[in-house]
Amino acid sequence: MRNAFVIYTKDSGQRKCKRAREVVTTTRHRLGAAGAFVNGTLSKRNVADVHKWVTAPRWMMDLRLHNVKHMLDPSLPILIPNKAFGMSFNDVQQREQHEQFLVSVAIRTLARPFGQALLHFRTRHGFSDNDLDPAMGMRQICLNGRVHPGRNQVDYPLNESFPTHKTAMDWANFYNALARGLSFCGGFPQRLFSNGPPENELPSTVRAGLILAAGLVGNVRNVMNLYDIHVLLTQNNRHLVIALLVGCAAAYRGTSEVHIYKIIATHLPFLLQPTLCEFRIDLVVQTAALISLGLLFCETTNHTVSSQLLNQMSLEVPCESDQSSDRYAFVLAAGFAIGLINLGKGKEISDTEIPISSSPSLKDRLIKLLKGGERRMAYLNYDHVQCPCMRVNNVVGPRMGGTHDNGGQSGQSAPRHVDHSGIGQPSSSHVRELPTLNIHLTSPSAAIALGLIYLRTGDSWISDTLAIVDTFYEIDQIRPDMLMVRTLSRCLVDFDEIKCTQEWIETQIPKIIRKYAKHFLEIKSKEEMWWAEFIDMNTVAKAYFYCYAGALFALALRFASKWDIKALRLIQHFYGMTQIDNPKSATSSDGHSMADFAIQAGKNCINACINVSALCMALVMAGSGDLQTTRLLRKIRNTFHKIGEAPISRDTSVHSLHVSTNMALGLLYLGHGRLCISNSNLAIASLVISLFPLFPHSIIDNRFYFQSIRFLWVLAVSPASRCEMVNDGLETGNTFAQQTVDCPRCGNITVNKCL
């Protein structure tokens, strides 16, 4: 079905639309009858009717929702194009070509749960303990294909030479189960949280995803006790531990509950008491524990926890056994946690600080991490002893774990660990630590932490600190993608001052960058570009696009779910600027076009800007199901998938493209069009974390960004923030009124009644 959104394109489409209208019409009369609601509570005989309202399509005149479901369903077999290979190809060679195609598009299938969770959020009836289905309706991810017209099945090639396949499937099943769990309105069965018979036992990854979903929606708080949590933690499964840490912290967010804190602290070495045992905790689990710490102490302004997290950001390598390449996601998670703990409390913290203190303030330490300097100015030493196996605050001695005389040897012959860090720590055997900070590691997390701490405060001093200096020398010192993060953070500080105009966006770009970008687009001949020998156009183009993308991201957060046409047009205009192959952008044969300017920025920069523009469009139109935006997102989704080009499996930008576009499609049809985005501080912070413009290379890549926190958007969804009357626009002409009812099985659910 090539033209998917033409009304009544096929007989099957007519039957689906007709059946949907019949269901809604029949249910409307039943709910309107007397006795459907008893004091705002559903009677038992009307529970099924209400859930027909929840699952019934809001758009009854076309198939837009049906097509988006098909695009985001990972359980459907992959359609393999039946190409004419010629007489020289035999059956074996054709099968090899088909298997190669399956390998190339598997990345697309594995990224679908990220958008499926948004699309089906709270749209299914909850499960109870009496349900006999042990898998809770779970459908497995399908990587196999079918060749038309005979629909012959082609199995996905499993090669033992690729050990990452099992790891990739584990993470994919985890995210698929998480998406399935978020689709329930409530009613998770008790057997999910306790050990049952082996025949009813779910796979660990599937169980972990469902537990995390229950935690994000708050059900863990009512059905799990400390004993169940302890039993699950002792299974020593990575996915279960991550699900329990993040899920429990999300359910108890902002409470500082001491028992949950103890569970989290056991997975963070710097919070443990001195011990002679050497703990080897996976760095991915530690990253999840940091996010959990931020959720548990959300908006509590806990200075002790914030200071300890800042110390971890200041270290190059916290433990001798950790790899420095996996450090980026850990430090970024620490920045998110600090921002959550002090969310929007920047001015209150500054007002309560002692004017004259022996130790630097939280703000000063973050600025030092942002702009660089001596490590000792950001690290606060508490002068307490920890175990020798931990490098945090370790006293420099002759030998770790040994005596001062080193077993009778002379002090001259004993090897000594030289302190290069400047904070009294021995040198690392992996990374040479200098007394100065590595701003490429600490700057992004410090910037986003400052933006969240001073969210909506309008603090001019912090805003000027985050601003990009208007000189080429200073811009060259900043990593290009860091310009987008700093622009976003600065806009978060002045969040209420964001304006939906082109002039406001231009003011977020340094003046010198705008100047040379304008010169580049206005020149008519090469002689007029004499300054190109002194100005690096690659730097100018990257700075322009990254700053533009950061400003648009903040604009989308400001107008999330507002369905603002002006904001949508600005984002679509930016997407048009990134189209390198767009013939309409050419000005003349001698002059430069915007496509030429985009080429100067490079492929990685343009791909990142396309991902951001897709998310921004969906964020502004969240829950609207806009057809024009849907078509545009589908175009972006299929941009890099052209048969005959380089192998997709080797392109590191494909996974990021599909994660962003799938999440954008899910946002556009959030909860089947029945939910929207809140504008509270916690909602903004959760959207910044879950939609953070940093995209890993594959589903197993958690080195730079911990992909499990892509689902924290759950904290930003609020059906009550929508006005009572929802107009579906001119496309369908339907008007809906919202009503919240108390379902005995799923709790409070929102029902949209067609008027």
C-alpha cells in the first residue's frame, strides 16, 4: 500500500474504518445509558465497553494510525523485495542476497520498540493474577523475512562469529518488553514480581522490561516489598538489576526513601563503606544507579549527594578496573542526576549558601567542569578512608594494600605511585591523568546540569556563562556537538523567554558565525571569498547548524503538545536547510546555496540535525496525529535505506536515525492521540534526558549514552493537562471530550467521548 494515507484506498481499509465507527457508535450508546457510572466509578458490566473506547481509533476516516502501527511493529516479518537477479544467479546466491538484506535491515527492526512504547502508551487492558497467559501477550521480535509473491520464509542468518548478536537480542527483548509493559493501563500480575513455578517463568530480559515498565508508571510501589526486590537482585542479572534500580527510584521519586537509597548505594562503589572485598560492578549498572539516585532525590536539593556526584564527574577513571572509553555515559548520567536533585532550585541554593566558605560552591564547581581548570577546584575531599581497592580518596602510599616498609625492602627500591591528578590519588594504569580537567568528558554533563538546576530561573549570570563567546578562538576550543548542548542549556535557563520567531533563533547563534554564514551565501564569485584562506568554513557551518538545532530543541520543549503552526514551520524550515540534495535550494550557477553550506558542515553534523528536527516536529505536534508531519517523518525514516548503496549494517548513523524517527512517530500519535506532554519542571527534565541529542551507534552501545533512559518520557505524559474539548481539526471534523473514570482493574483511565 504505497499511498498509505489516501482515504479508502482499498476494500480492507474501508472495512477497518467501518468497523471502527460501529464500535464507537455502539459503545457511545451503552456508556450514555443510565447506570454506566456510579459516583464516577465504572460498574463491572461497563469495564469492557470503556476499554473499547480506549482502543478505538480517534481517526475514523483514514488509516493513519493503522499504518503507523505497522511501521512500529517489530513482530512482523520483513518484506524482502523480489529483484530479478538474472540467469547467472542460482538459488544459493539468491538466498545469500536475501540474507544479506535481512542483516542490513535488522537495525531498523531492533529500534522499533523505542517508538512503539510511545504509540501504545496506556492503551491496553491491564492484566490480573487470574490471567493464564504467562507471556502477558508478548510477541517476540521477528528478524526473519518473506519473499513475495510466494511468501517464502527466509530465516535470519545466525553466525557464531558475531558474538554481539546475542547481546543485541537481549537488549532488544528488554526494550520490547518495556514497550509492552507501558501499553497496559495498569493491573500487573503479582507473579511478575515474585518467583513462581519454572514453567511460568518469563525470560530474564522480558521480565526485567516489564518490571521497569511497572516502576515507571508507579505500580512497583504498591505490589513489591523489600524481600521481593532482594530475591530479584540476588539473581545477578544485569537487566533485572537495571530495571529494579530505575523502576523503584521512579516509583519513589522525590521521597528520599532510605531503603531504596540503600539498594542504590550497594551498586555505587563511592557510596559503600570501607571493606577489604573488591567489588566488580558493571559500569552500565553504575550508570543506572546514578540515574536512580537523581530520581530518588528529585527536587530535594540534597547537597551531600550532589557533592559526591560532582566528585565522580571530576575523576578521569574512578576504578582501576573500569575502561576509560565507557566513562562518558557515566559522567553524563551524573550530570543528569545533579540536575534532577536540584531541579529548578538554583536561586534557592544560591540564597542559602554561605558567602565566605572554605570549599567552592556547587555552581562554581560545575562551571569549572564546564570551562576547564585545575581538578582540585572541582573535587571536594572529605578526608575519610576507604578500602584500598577503590581509587576514590585513596591515600597515596608505597603500595596499595602493603605496609610502608614494603616487607623489609628499602623505601628507595619500593615503587611509588605518583599523583598526577592533583587531588591526592595514585596514577591510573589506563589513562594518564593530569592536574587539569578533561572538558571533552565533563563539559556536556556540567552544561546540562546547570541548565536543569537553573531551569526557568532567568539567572542572567548563568545564562552568560553558558553563552558561546563571540570569537573564533573560543569557538575552536569547544567540541562542535557541545555547542548544541550549551545552546540548549542556556535556553533552559531563560525558558519562559523563548519566542517562536526566526529572530529569536538567530540571536542564539554567535554573531560572528552569522556574519560569515551570510557572506558565504551571498557571494557571487570566488574572488569575493578572499577571506576563506583565514576563516575555516567547516567550523562556521558546524557552529551554525549545531547552535540552530539546540535553539530549536528548546523551542520544541517550550511549545510541546501546543500544536503551534508557527513553531512547526520553523522546524520544517530547518529540516529543509539540511537537505543537501535539494535542487530548490540552489541560487545560481555561480553563487552558493544552503545545500553547499550544509555540505561544509559534514555528514555527522547534518545527520544529528536531521534527528533533532524529527524529534522537535513530533514534540510540538505530540498527540495530534498530523498527516503532513507523518509523511515528513516517514520520508526521514527512509532516507538512508536505498538498496544498492553501502552496507547499512556498517553505517553508524542508521541506528540513531531510526531511534529518533521511531520515537518521533510515537510522540506524534502519543497514546493513540489521547495523551499529551505536561509543562512542569519534571516533565521538561525528563524530556531533556530521554530525547537528549546524543545517539549511540547500535542498540548495544551504552558507552556515550545509557539508552534505557530513553523511556523516561513517561514522567512527562499527563492527560489532565489537555483542555476538556479536543478538536481534531479539518481533516476528520471529530470533536472529543475527555472524562476520567475509575476502573476496578486498571485504576484511573482517561476516556475520550466523541461528540
